[in-house]
Amino acid sequence: MSNVKVGLVQMSCTADKQQNLDKAIAKVREAAQQGAQIVCLQELFTSLYFCDEENYDNFQLAEAIPGPSTDAISAVAAELGVVVIASLFEKRAMGVYHNTTAVLDADGTYLGKYRKMHIPDDPGFYEKFYFTPGDLGYKVFKTKFATIGVLICWDQWYPEAARITALMGAEILFYPTAIGWATTQDEATNTEQYNAWQTIQRSHAIANGVHVVSVNRSGHEAGVDFWGGSFVANPFGRVLYQASHTDEEIIVQDLDLNKSDYYRSHWPFLRDRRIDSYQPITKRLIDGD
């Protein structure tokens, strides 16, 4: 297919896991009614962003993948004929947990999962306490409507992750996200941080000649104003739509996948890559003599 309609669900969450799941499913239905064929939910949408603290009780939020949430979403995906990208807290085994995104195809088939590779640890974002780094590598999923790549939040700052996923054949890069501003910050700092966040992802679109879809949560949680601002960029980084910083939104955006061929032909970054010279990138730093 050359044209695909993607749906972005930007929403706030509560402490009630079932309520959040029901709300997300209702919004998937609404996006499908507006014509969406692939719907992406935000990072860890079934709960509040619990990584604001190190609390052992929060491990009770995790579940198997496939499991109850993917089963519920699979049924809706099959009913509506849409692909759903669902970011969940995975319990892999006793004591081993991942920040994981499952992909359900338009007939409800579970296509697989991607486990977040880059795990942050910052004030208010204590993810290393909860999540084991991903060990499945980077992934693409051949859905009914497009071959998609999924990366998660902190992954979005790393051009290597986007490049590898694009080289694997992803036509669209999706980034389920949970990021916000500390309520103590001034407006200039907030603006600078959001602009950096959007710019780095737009650069992935440009460098790889693919559409980028980033879906963030909104609402206030534990001293953080999640900044919303979900957006879609075309393969040359132009923002096709940007959501509000405060409101819940359901966005449905038409993507012309043929644009990748156009931009990659006119700006042939992939053609001119000097792959013979990139071995040093696997080092942490390149130290002098």
C-alpha cells in the first residue's frame, strides 16, 4: 500500500489499570472510526508513569506478553481491522521485567514484541530499577498495511537505533513515549527540551527517509507535566501534525509511503554511507594515544 492512515492516541492515565485499558480501547475505536489503519498507543498506557519512584509494589503492574492486555487488544484489532501498537510493562519471569511494545495485526494476530533497548535513570525517571535492557535486538513488523519499526521513548535519542531499524526495512518508525517537564522548570527550559526532543526525531526521519510517528502522554503526574506534543514527521522531517501539550487527542494522519522513495532518490544518504569506515562507532569513546 502506498497510502496508510496512522492513528495517534495521546491521553492521560489514572491509577486504575483496567480503566486505562478500557479508555485506550475506546480511543482505538474512535481512531478506527476516523479511518486509522495503524493505531499507536503511548508508552505504558495501562498505568500512571510509575518510574517516578523506586517502589517494589509497582512490579504488580507487570504482566506476561502475550497476556491479558494483548488478548483484549487483539480482539479489538480483529473486530476493527486495524493494527495496534501497545506499550506494556512485561513480566518475563520472576525478577525479570521489560519495557515492551507488542504489535497486533489487523486480524488480531500477535506479530511479536520489541523490548526497550536504552533504559534511562534520571530523577523522576528511575527506569533501571524496573526494566532489564532489551535483548531481542531491533525489530520490524510486517503488518497488513506497512512494515513498521517500533522503538520506545529513551530509544528516540539514539540515531543508531533508528538507522538499524530503518535498514531492516521499516517504512514508518513509531515511538511510544512518556516524557514531560518538571513543574519547577521555567518556560524557556521547557521549550528548549521539547524542541530538542522533536528535533532529534525529525532528524531520524531525514537521515533514513522514513515517516516518524511519536506518541506521548499528557496530564500531570507526581511533579511532572507530561508534555503531550505527539507529532508526525514526513521523510524529510516536515511536521505534518503536532498535538497539544495539555489536551488528550486522537490524531489520524494520512501518510504517503511513496515519499520515502522520492526523498531517498533526491537525497541519497543511504547510497553514500561509508559502511567501511564505521567500525569505531561500536566503542564507548575513541580515546587518544
